[in-house]
Amino acid sequence: MANPAAVRWLVVVVRVPAEPSRHRVAVWRELRKSGALSLGQGVWAVPDLPAFAVGVGRTVELVERAEGEATILEATGRSPADAARFQELFNAARQADWVEFLADCGKFEAELAKEIRIEKFTLAELEEEEQSLERLRRWHRDLTARDVFGTPEAAQASRRLKECVAACEDFAEQVFRALHQAPGDGL
């Protein structure tokens, strides 16, 4: 884990007109997507690292498009305790992201188990499950890019994703076996 006192942060202060609300929602979504830490209404923070530059840039564009104001400040903690607290808050947000990801891995595997139990071995179902797996892969890549301090849940999430891949490959084999089975043959 990086030395918290050595980490520089970008504090993003945004003001967007209340109406139309779609602009505020777009800004909020972009900040959440980029992994920004909400410090209060209209105040967000991200580590001052290249992984966050694109999200901050898109946020500024969205704010300007909405005829709002965006101010970007560079910050460090005044004391090692302040810096450590910022990093702890950021890591807690990443841990919450990973917990949600892990829960979705469980849902994915439960869905596969259900399809196997009811013997729904169709190409359409396989395609749907492969799309769900691809969504998990993209989400894992995004979370990995944001987890710059390396929370413990990241390793568990990587293992769970591999398990999901293996489960989907097993399901695919069962689908192809069922599709290539001659009528009247048993599995």
C-alpha cells in the first residue's frame, strides 16, 4: 500500500444548475464511474494519478456543457493522520465496490446452476450468459483500474471471476453436448 502522506489528491468541486436535472445526474454518474470519493454535496476526490485523469476530464466537460462550474484543486493531508484517513475512505469505497462485484459473481453462478437444473441448454441462453460474463469482466477491469491502493478484496474478486469463467465454460460444454445429441440419446 502506498504511503498515505505521499499521495496527492485532486479535489473536484462542481456546481451544476438544478434544472434540467439530467446534467446533475450525468455528472454524478461520471464521478461514480471514475471511482471518485464523495466528500459532500458537489465535492469529490480522486488520487492524482493517470488512472483518474479521463474521468476528471469528462466530468469537467459535462459540467461545462451544463453551464456549471468545476474547480479542480490539488490536495494532500495537513498531517499523516489526515492523509491516512483520506486513503482509508477511498479504500472503503473500493471495498464496497468489490463486495458488490462478488455478490454479482454469486448471482451469475446461481443463474447458471438454475439453467442447468432446468436443462435450458439453448444457444440463446448460452449467449445471454456469455454476455453476463463479459459484463463481469468489464466491471472487474474497471474496478481493478480504480483500486490503486490494492484492497484485499481485489484478489478474492479475481479468483471469483476465474470461477465464473470456468462455470460458464462448463455450461457451454453442456449446451453443445445437448445440441449435438441425437434424438432419443441420453446425456
